[in-house]
Amino acid sequence: MDNQLPFPTKTEDISFSPKITLQSKGKLLLLNEPWVMGILNLTPDSFYAGSRIKSVTSEILHVAEKMIEDGADILDIGGYSSRPSADLVSEEEELKRTIGAIGQVKKYFPNCLLSIDTFRSKVAQEAVNTGADLVNDISAGELDPEMIPTVGKLSVPYIAMHMRGNPKTMQTQTGYENIILEIMNYFSKKMKDCRKSGIKDVIIDPGLGFAKTLDQNYWILRNLAYFKTIQAPILVGLSRKSMIYTKLGIQPENALNGTTALNMAALINGANILRVHDVKEVKETIKLYKELYP
């Protein structure tokens, strides 16, 4: 890995911007402090068994209510596992898993922001039509060329993540000459594509665990502040991932402590949104972070 970064950083680049706003369906959202995105997995094979939700009609409402009570700012609903080597899921099955769930959660918790975790434009459109407020795409339009143009017509924020290949092939594509510079160039292009298609608000996600080695994940996290120059909110999703449990020689079920430690590092280095399984613990982390960096 080339450790020569493209330019020097400054302390002020790391600080959390108090002036970030997003627009979703004509509603103005103020991102004036770090947000917590709670993960709602409607998949039978997510890497962390504790996050799997089997019943759309009852269990998802219970889990959603608990996350909202714990302080979640967004709930992220997904029906396609993106863990390494995950099995393919048909579009029909993904729609079946997610659309009803979005309708249920929005019905009982109308003020809660929902995002749809999908790389398919049809799923994104149906989800937004049903009540989703954001689109979270692990491929940033690479797996469906209609995704970015579709989101441009939906008037919702778009989360664009960096990944190479797809969940089945991504871990064979971890060769970079300068990983920070290459990801920044990737997002620079994606920002132009999104603006051209009419997407007003883009959130970037460097994609920890997606086409990256364990050491590359830590290098990205350590140098997260460089992505501030893209002038877009940064989402970090590292909750209970292999970069934690493999390094510590434990299982995902035991990786909460490591997750908390690295979420604090992400906040210090400039993360605006944390995507997590454990909402209460990360809200406490944010509270302590704000004491350190008021």
C-alpha cells in the first residue's frame, strides 16, 4: 500500500460541521450533530445473527421501536445481505422483504426517517414511494446504471458507497496503488454523476469491509478526515465487522466493545453518520464525543 497521501491535512478539517442540511421530499433535515443509523436486516444470512429480523409484521416493529427509543435518527432497511460471498437475491424477493416492512414502520412511526439499503433502482423507487426518505446504495450506481438517474427524480438524499465488484467478488479486488486517492477520485466522479442527474444531497461512505483488506480498513479510518475535502457528509459503517472481530479473535456477537472504540475514532476523524446495530451504545459514545469536541 502506498502511504503517500495526496495532500496535508489540518485539524480544522476533522471537526464536525454544524451547518449541514439535507432535503428529503421537500423536508429540510438538519445534520448539526452526528446521526445514528440503526440497521434493520430482513435477511436470513447477515453476518451478525443478532441483527436478523424474521417477521415483518411483528418483530420489525418491536426492533424499530427499541431503536427509536434508544435515539436512532434513521432506520436502514435492507433485504439483500452484502456480506462477503453473500448469495444472490432476486429483485422480486428483495421487494417482498423490504417494501411491506417500510410501509409497516412508516405507518406506526411516521416521523422516523427511513432509508432503503439497495443497489437496485426499482427497489429504491418502490421503497421511496412507500415511505423511505433516503436511498443507501452499496455500489454507488455501479451495479445498476439506472440507480443514480432514478434517485435524481425522487428528491431524496443518496448514500453512495465505495466498493469494487459485488458482494460475491469484492474481496478479490483489494489491490490499490494509493487507496485514499483512488477512493477520493471515485467519489469525485460520483458527485459529478449525481449532480448531473439532479441529486441534490449526496452522502459518501468509504465502504469499510467492501473490497478492502483488514489493514486497508484501518488505514481508511485513520485518514478519514481527507474525505472532508469532498464536501459531503461522511457515513461510516463498521459495526461488529470483521475488521474488529478478526483482529480481536472473537465472534461478531462479542464485538460491541471494539465497535464502540472504533466508532469514537470515526467521530474524531470526521464521521457525520454512524451505521450501527447497537443504537443505545453509540448514542452514549456520541454524548461523550461531544464533551471532548463541543
